Amino acid sequence: MKRIITVSLLIIMGVVLLALLLPSPSQSNAPRFVPAPAGFKGGAYTEMDYNFLLPSPFEGGLVWISVFNKRVSHSYLYDIEHKKVLGELINGWPEFGNRDQSKVLLMGNPGSFKEKLFQLVGRITGGKLTLSTRNIEESFEVFDRKKNHAEPVGRMYQFAGAGSRWYPSPTYRYGFTRPTANSGSEVFLCDLDKSQMTKITIRGIPVGWWNETAILYKSNDRDFALYDVVREKTSVLLKADAIKEFLKQNKFSTDLSRDDVKPFPMWDGRQYQFYFTDTYKRWEATNSFLAKIERPSGSLKLIDADFKFEWSDSFDNNGRYYLFGGREFSDGDKVSGVYLRDLQTGETRTLVEDCGIDQHSIPQWYGNGVIYSRSNMLWRIGLSETNATRLFPPPDK
């Protein structure tokens, strides 16, 4: 028995030593950018994706497009105006970048390496000794496209099967995320200019950037407050009592203590505008009140007491038009179409007809028009046009 324990301990020590000596994935498979040859369109693929969760995914006329073919994936940097692939990012998953994508935050997954080591210990010991981790480890690097070099900046943990999104600041220098496996107040802040990632403490639920350095959040006291990431100072923008009074005056029975009663940001081309509602009702694509946080006072202004939310929705820069895609329900709603509602007249018109395929269009504002997804391709259409132009794969000239 003692011999078995001794051998097992030696095996574990050997595995740990191996983990320390072997190069990490970021060392052996460093990210690099390979410029595309003229006329490159990319190879065949079965699925296409881009980071549509960003508030402005086509900022600067550039977008990272990921394509998948069986177990092979590629990440292309695409120039929207010139309709061409600029190059491919090898060994990296873009989260967000600055406007010219010269600096990009990339995510890796060294946690899979750790899992392989744990599995190795289990196999060697015949299952007598098992090591496991509850959370998934994510590592991050800031990639300098001009230098073609990546700098490791940190790592965080997510619950298995879960993840968190990054919120870039108005200039896209900073970004923050709140990982699912955190302490409750732990937020990660990335500075692309300095190639740094730090932990900050925000005692509440962060929702977006009020300005370039201040994060708007719903505090544990249910105030709407600001945390300045440079000065590391907190200030209250709108007190909970004022919010309760607003809800009472408008006869809304919403319980402010619920976490999903909070603002949500919309990019207007210059800064974020914050709308306020029951976000759970918004995610359900049903009716709820819609208000807006006024600048610079922070007071609430009612827009609609009974606003009908839709799926994949966004407001235009002036807040007049409401863009959305379809959502599949038992009543047979169309999912692949693109729709536009005029908030002044209440009229809704079909910008792109539903084509019957089971794929969400995920429409996004771009310039004076809209970019949407269909049949694993990206398309662009103007608000007054009837015919769309294919963006990706690049069209034949």
C-alpha cells in the first residue's frame, strides 16, 4: 500500500514538473497575422460567425469573421468598404480591438492543457486518483498586428458551459468583463494601449461605459453609479429613491430589487446611450416600459409605457428607428427576416423578407444601412434599397 502511494506521489510530481517545463500553448503556438493574397476569398466552410455581441461590431469598417469547416476554424479580418479579406489570424480568438484593429484582445484556453494533465493522472493511476477543476480557465493576450506579436495579459475563470462578454469603451481603448466564476464584485479591465489587464472591484452589476473612463453600474444599494477606472473613484449618478419615484409616478409595478431591472447600452456612433427597462422582458421579446437616462443629469425620461421589444434589436444613432430580426415562437414568427420600426409613426416595415430558413438574421446598423446574416453569409442593404449586396464571402467583381 505504501509503495502504491509513493509511486502515485512520484507520478503526480512528475506531471506537475512536466506542466512547469513544457511551453504553454501561447508559447508554442503564438498568434500571428498572415496577410491575404490579392483576390483571396477564403476556403470552403460550413458555418460562419462574428462577434455580434459587441455594441458596434463593424467599427472602423473592419470586422473579424470566423468560419468553421468540420474541426478546422479560421479568423479573417475583413474590410467592409473594399469587400476583401485583409488576412488571417492564426492561433487566436478576437474578443475586441481598437478601430483599426491594430491592437486586439485575444482569448485562448490553456485550461484544456490542464484538463489533459488531470486526465493523464487518472489514466496512470487506473482511476484511483482523479484531479478535476470545476471552472474553465481562459487566458488572454493583447495582439499587436503591426508588430505581429502577442503579449500575455492575464487569465480568468468561467463556470463550465458559461462565459462573459466584453464591453469596449467609446474609443475602444478599454474593455471590461465580469466572469461568471468571480467573487461577485470582481471585474477584469483591459487596457489595449498599455497591453495590460487588471482586476477592479465594482460592488454591483456593471452595464456599460458612461464615458471613456467611467463604467455605469447598478450598485448593491440599487443606485445607478459610476466607477472611474483611472481615478478609481465612485460617484452616484441616480439614486434608487429617484428610480422608485419614477416607477411609482408612471404606475409601473416593477420591483427594482431584481437584478434584471437595469439600463442597457446602445452605441450612437459617438458614445453609449442608456435605456432603462425590465431586461428580462426585453430578452423575452415582450412588452415592458422603455425609459432613457438623460445626459448629463442622469434623470430618467419615459419613452413608451408599453414598448414591444423584439429579437436581436437595436436603436439607430438618433433613437428614431428600431431595428430587429425575427424570433421563432410557436405562433410561427419569421426568424430570417429584417424589420424596421419607425418610433415616430409606429409603422413597421420589412427591410429583408424572411426566406424560410432556420437561421436568425442578427441585423446590425452600419452607416446608413444594415448588415445582416443569411445562409452563413454576410449581406448589406440600405434603408431605402430593395436589393442587398453580399459582403462575405467577397463577391466576384
